[in-house]
Amino acid sequence: DTEVTQTPKHLVMGMTNKKSLKCEQHMGHRAMYWYKQKAKKPPELMFVYSYEKLSINESVPSRFSPECPNSSLLNLHLHALQPEDSALYLCASSQGGGGPQETQYFGPGTRLLVL
Amino acid sequence: LAKTTQPISMDSYEGQEVNITCSHNNIATNDYITWYQQFPSQGPRFIIQGYKTKVTNEVASLFIPADRKSSTLSLPRVSLSDTAVYYCLVGEGGYQKVTFGIGTKLQVIP
């Protein structure tokens, strides 16, 4: 199984809502990543979890809150988002402790629209 | 981290070989070079990775000159399904930050 799954595929939320994005992998990978991708732009790294510990937070606003309940699961909790947060949110995993030299397996993403 | 520079876009006819060059003048000794492919509304997909000289797999080849300040992704005999954005990444093992460059949008023409 070389698949990273993400749910939901699409999400529409108001600025006062609280929602969560979910990512799952069963490849035994020990690093998991959240990226944000705006239209026609490259993915931007948000967070990296390595061995279930948050190792990189790229100065992401606190309205985004990541969580790694176990080595297979990664959540992104959303609260009080702004319309400019509308984007494709991508989850990825890699085998070791993380880093650009490791092959990352990406999920299909969650398309988020904030109204 | 080494910054990468790629052409923003390229066009190619079906059946041709396509070469996309990435410049990374500040590449460090421990840096690997990795290429990803991304289709619209999908996550990127790993294509190939190399450190020096030439690497080939079932979908592409990666040419890296001796000074490693650039690399060239070669796609043999492209088809319409190769229309995508191709990203070059350079980064050091053990350092977790991953930075995608702007990517090259390849349009394959019938």
C-alpha cells in the first residue's frame, strides 16, 4: 500500500467554523508533512512531523493547528480561517525522519474554500 | 538551502524528447536533486532523484554535470499525458525543510 489518503476531498467553511482535515498512511513512514498550495503556485511547506513530534512549523498562523495522534495519522485543525486561506491542502509522508532527500508520497489534497 | 531556478513553461510535440534544466548554483556537498511531477488538482508525484552523473529509471533520466550546479530532467518521447508541472528540489539529507521551486509547466502538443 503506497497510498496517502486525505479527507475530505472538498471543504467549504465559514470564517467562524472549526473543521479538521485528516491524512492517513499505512506505509510505516515516520515523517509526515502538511503543505498549502494556492492556484498556479508551488506547494508551500507548513508543518513537518518526525517520529510523531512536530519538528518544523514554518511560521504558520495559529488558526492552523496540526496534530499527529499516531504514526499513521495526521490532522490539521482549522479555526477562524480567512478567505485567503482558501487553497489545496496537501499531506505527504516519507520513510525516515524527513527531509528533501527522502521520497515524499503525496495525498490527493483537500480543496478548501473559506467564505 | 540551495535555491533552484527553472523555466516557467515549455511546449513540446508528442513523441519528442523533452529536457528541463534546473539551476542550483549554491548546491551543497550533501544535497540531492529530486524531481516531482504534478497534475492539476493532484498531489506531486516523485519522478527521479540523483546526486551526481546520470540516473535513469523507467520514466525519466536525470543528468547532473560534475560541478552539480545544474541538472537536467529528460523525458523520452513525451505523450499528452505528460502535460504537467515539473518541480526540481534540492536539499540536504538530515535537514527537514522542503522548498519547492516555481516549477516548469510542460504542455505537450498533439
